[in-house]
Amino acid sequence: MRSHALDQQLGCEIFFKCEQLQVTGSFKFRGASHAVSLLEKSCKGVATHSSGNHGAALARAADHHGLSAEVVMPESAVRFKVDAVRRNGGTVHFCEATQQAREDGLRAWVEQGYEAIPPYDDDRIIAGQGSCALELIEQVPDLDVIIAPVGGGGLIAGTALAAARSKGRILVLGAEPAGADDTARSLAAGRRVDRHHPLTIADGLRALVGERNLKLMQRFGVEVITVDEERILDAMGQVWTLLKQVVEPSGAIALAALIRAVAEEPDRWKGRRVGLILSGGNLDVDPLINTYRPAASEQ
Amino acid sequence: MRSHALDQQLGCEIFFKCEQLQVTGSFKFRGASHAVSLLEKSCKGVATHSSGNHGAALARAADHHGLSAEVVMPESAVRFKVDAVRRNGGTVHFCEATQQAREDGLRAWVEQGYEAIPPYDDDRIIAGQGSCALELIEQVPDLDVIIAPVGGGGLIAGTALAAARSKGRILVLGAEPAGADDTARSLAAGRRVDRHHPLTIADGLRALVGERNLKLMQRFGVEVITVDEERILDAMGQVWTLLKQVVEPSGAIALAALIRAVAEEPDRWKGRRVGLILSGGNLDVDPLINTYRPAASEQ
């Protein structure tokens, strides 16, 4: 998708890759379906723990391959995400809302012979997520830059791989919430940081970056732009208003990063061809719809 | 656009025509650009009064043809809609928020030689809006039904004309808010009703149906399904959630009408191929974005 208004405003040519329109509403289906497609025919089923988009994507991918998907979710998971896993054919197993309980819950399924498919720190997943940038590069010749969100690092690592194998020289930048900047700090420190207390509305980007994801980013020289919460919300509003696309906060962060980068170095960006990955559009719209209800009764 | 989930839920095949992605974010650009394209080269400029999507669409259409657009708007018009007219190249002239002041304001421009382009009760506009259904019929063979929103009646009249000239037999149904059911009452009475006190969140559908619009609906046997406010909001939520498309309340009403119709007569709709016109996506997203701000500061 394009937006003439945003091109004018930012002085570059922007190409949006719309993963909110992907199966299950986020790029996560790419990695999940790739991982599932590599399983042995004898596989009993797949399992994961998830409180987000990966669970629903894995459920759908398993369903496509005639496999069951067991998704361990914390009791605290929001109704909306639980429904998404079920709508896509997965079976939800609640556990206590601790990392330990989630891992124990998953282990029980693995011990029964189910294949664990982790959300990002996995070569099959990274390769699958890379198909998003591969498509973008095919669809848009002569891209100068691709910006993708950074959470656990599956999408950004796959993007870096895809850009590295393309003919042109495409700069890959990550976009990370300032309140969950573990990747920026890890890149600066040269190793994965321990301290990580994510504080951001971009719930898809709260995970600590994975080990192999960080290594791929280091290998391909990916840099990260951090953005504050206000900029993320502003970018989300721009995508809703100008593209008429429902994206979640995590989904809009690549645009937020570009807006920050252009504000700081307008000349560097002038006339550049920039690919932005809108990574997903899964949010609970009920609170938004409710903003209309008082008006409905008053009028 | 399609939605497997909605097809399953309603038992028919639904084809969404996405006018929220049209230039200026609604179908209104179709009629406006058609009307402007028919003007004499000597035309000094165009003028209208509008508090909605027509003003912005006319401004953009005039701009495409190198003409100025003078848009008379009530002082009470929301900031969002004023901005849309200006963003699309129109000049806004505020007047008192009365029908008389709006008409007086417009007359002043017409007396100076500007061409008045009304929003719906106009053959050029109706023909232009009809191009939406023409495209839908070309894109989707063997449609059984098309459902379109009814406000002033430009879109529904154009849709009826387009369906009448198609090879198949396509039923055309209008979708109207129960709180602004002047068209349903007019069709029942056999003449345009006088009493009209619209009470609906679907701000694009508050106008009293136009004379020629009503005549075309009568001529082609268009029937109207009315829907209450809750159903409109529910349908809007479904479009946001399942299609990831930002539609305004008026834009979602065709789906709301289908949901009501299927609930009442499921057998009649089983397996039908139904075209739904999502008429626009212009809404002020700030209140929606603000629902995220408390979360942003708390976390």
C-alpha cells in the first residue's frame, strides 16, 4: 500500500507491506506454517506457549496440515487472544501466569510426543518470517531501506537474511519501543542483556530478543531505532486514518521509527524508497467500539 | 475482500467492495469526479455545502481538474471533517449551523459564477456513484444481491441503475439506520415523508432522501432493511476485527443489514452470493487512539 499524504509529509517514497492482512492477522503465520511444513508425517501434533499472535498462527498452520495444536496460555491472557487461538483451531490449556508454569505446561506436551514450535528463537521460524521481506523486495524494485519491528527478533532476523540475499544493497533497520529496548541495549553491549522490564503498549514487542536472532542482527549490521509511546500511538493513528488499515501498536512501530528518523535527519531520507512492515492488526476493538456507545444512546 | 469467518457465520458468500480505500476515503469521490468532469472548460470553480464526505471528495475532484472548490460548512462541523476538506485542496467557508445559512452561503458563490455540485439529488452524482456497483458486478460474476447504505440516496440509486443494466438478475437492497428511516417510510407511503429527525451514530446517513433518488428506488423496486444502532456497531467491530479495515458506522451498515436479514430468514440467504458496499472509512480516530493512552502511562 502507498500513501501520497505520508510520502509528502516525510519526503520519501514509502511502501507498506501489510501483514495485518496475512492469515491470522499477523506475519506470525509465515514462520509457523514454515515450521509445521517441515515436520515428519508421523508427528503427533504441535505445542507452544504463547500469550500473543504466535499461538493463533501456529494453531492455523497446524490445522492446514491436519495436525492438532496445544497452546499453553497464562490464566491472565486476554479473552481476545484466547478466542483467536480457538477460532483458528487450537486447544487452549491454561496455566499460572509465570514463565516457569508456561514452560512446565509445554514440557508436558513435548513429553507426550508433541513437537514444540517456539515463537522466534528458531531457524525454521526465522526463515519463514523472512518470506515477508522477500515478497516486499520482489514487489518493490530498488528499495533503499526496510524497517521492521523488533520483539523477540524473528521478523527482523528474517528480514536481514532476505535483504542480504537480494541483488541491491538494502539497509535493514529495526524499530523497538523505548520502553522495551533490550535489543538496542544488547547491540550496544555486544551481548544479550539480562535486565528486561518491558513497559510498552506494543504488547507484541515485549519479549526479550532471542540468542540466534541477536546473532543474525549483529552479523548483518542491523541497527535499531527506539521510539517512545506517543510516537507509536501517533503512527497507529496515521495508519488508521490515511491507509484505513487496522494495525495494532506493534504493527505501526516501523512508521513511528521512520517519522523519528526523518525528524532527526531529513536530508538522509529525502527521496529514499523505504519499505515499512506493518506487522499485524490483532487488537481487541471492543473498547474502541465502546467509545461510540454513549453517542449512540445520547443522540 | 472476502472473509472466510463471515461466510461461515452467515452461510453465504460475501464480497466486500471497499470504498474506504477509494480516493478521499469514501465512494463520494466517484460522483464528485464525474460531475466535475462534465463541466465546461470555462467553469470558474465549484461550490457546495457539506458537513461530511462530499465536501472533501468534491475538493479533490476539483483539484484534479485544476478548479477551485468553495465548501460552505457549518461552524459546528467537526475539526476532523474541516481538515479533510482542506487536506484535499478545498477552501472552507464557515456559516451558521442552519440549513438556511448553508443555502445562503452556497448561493453567494453560485451568484459569482461558481457551479453548485449537490451531494446526492443530482443525475451526474447518481451516475458517478453507480460506478461502484458497476465495478463490483464486473469483478464478481453471478451476484445474487447487492446491499448498499441509504442516506440521501446517491449510492443506492446509482447501484440500482447499475444492477438494472447488468445481464444477471441482481436484487438491490438498501440498508438504513432505524433512527433515520425516512427512506423506508417514504417507500411505504409512496411519497417522500416530511418528518425527519435523524437519531443515529451513522452520521453519513442522516440526510433526508432526495426526490430523484427516491423515484429511482421506486422504479427499480429497491427495498430497504433498517438496522438498530447496536447492530451497526457490532458490524463495524466485525469489519475492523476480521477484515482489518477501518470503516465508519455508515460504512458498516450493509453488513449489519445482512446480519439482520440472515437472522430472520436463514434459508433465503443460504449459499447466496452477496455484494456488500463498505461505503467509507472517514472517522476521527483520536478518541479511539486515546483509549490506549491510559494504558501507555500506567504500564
